[in-house]
Amino acid sequence: MSTDSELACALAATEGRRFSFNDTQYDESLARCIQEEEIAGYESTLGADTLPELHTDHRQLRLERTLSERLAECGSLTQHIPRTNSVEEAPCYSEISADRQRMQERLAMYSLCEREVKGDGNCQFRALSDQLYRSPGYYDQLRRAAVEQLRSHPEQYAPYVAGDWEDYLRQMAKSGTWGDHLTLQAIADRFGVKMYIVTSYREGDIIEINPNGPLRSERVLYLSFWAEVHYNSVFPQAEPPPQLPNDKTLGSRRLYHMLHGEVY
């Protein structure tokens, strides 16, 4: 880790410059400091029991506004309808390959990039954690928050569940259970935030999720969702986040092979 004095020097050296990862005049020492601090923040979340306070900064809000404008102008927005998972097993390799290609083309079209998270059944909550806290490490706490939100408002969410409501909640509380569109809505409602989901669907490529009730935060969350099996965290291509340790180490060998076409 860099010392406070080194970080102060780096900040002073970059005064007056545009804060951008792709700026050729961007001070490399500041970039290293920021990356080290973000990685340290990720490591500090391991084993944490509670969610930290949700903070915002001007740079973060600027990036999120830019993304919102870009998606609204270029995308085919579909209003969100909460639903549970439509697939229980991963689709065949050819379907995943086609969806992955479609996703890559859409991300390129919108000048976006993904920060990949583990495909261990917790990917939705890892991606949400990365968007909210710039670390995927709070996935377990976010799962609990989603289930608590669902359990506290059955009149609002239970009609979307075909089976037994309590069985659904018990299953969703288990680590490794795939998050669904209902848990996305629960997180949007719990934090009062808006979400955009870039999908690999042939039609309605961007899903817009608004909280039930007033917005309680200026934050907007951006995820990718493809082949009905995997979520990632999304950022502007021009200002990508630093890669975190083990970001691409997925929990399932079979799923990793389907996602990347190779064996690790």
C-alpha cells in the first residue's frame, strides 16, 4: 500500500487534469494508488457481516449519468416485470456462445465493459455488490438484504412466485441459489436505486428497473445478464475499473468452460 504522503504527492501532481483512466496525461502513480486502495477495500470485505454505508462521489455520479444517457439514447428499454428464474439448468453451449457474442456486440455498441464476477450461483449479488460498493465481497449480505425485503412485504412480491412463498424464501436465502428478477426488484426497493440491465435477449436488450416508492439515492446500478445464467458488473469502456484478485476464477468448471470456452 502507498503511504498517505505518496498519495498526496500523486494527487498534487495531477491537479487540474481530467480524471479519466484513458487520458494519456493521467498520472500513473495516482492510478496505482487508486487501484491499490480499491483492491484493499475488496480484501477488507471478506468475512464482513454487515453492509457499509452507501457513499456517492461526484465522479461516480458523473459516470452513472453518462451511462444512463447513453443507454436511454441507444438502447431499446424494456420496463421491468418481476419474475422468478425461468431456467433451472444452464442452456447448451451453442446457445450460450450465441448469447455471449450478442452481449459482446451490445457492450461494444454502448461503449461499455464488464468486470467479471464469480459464476458460483451468487453472481447477481456479487455484481450488485460491485456496483454499490465497488467490491463484489458483500454478496452474502446483499442476499440477506434481498430476502429480508421480500419477507417483509409479501403482499408486494409473493404474487410473482408460482410455488410456495416460504419455500421460495428458504431457497433464496441459501448461498449459491441463483438470484432472479424478483431479487433485483427487492434490492432496487431496499436501497431506493434505479438499475439498468444490459441483456443478451434478442429483443428488449435493456431492462430498466425502478424502485417501488421514491428514489432514495442518486446512484444508478448497471449489470449485464446473458444466456439466463450469468450477471456481471458494467462500467464505461473509457474508464474501466481495476481488475480485482480472482475476478475471473469462477466456481464451476463446467460454467467457466461455457462462459470462456476454455478450462482453467
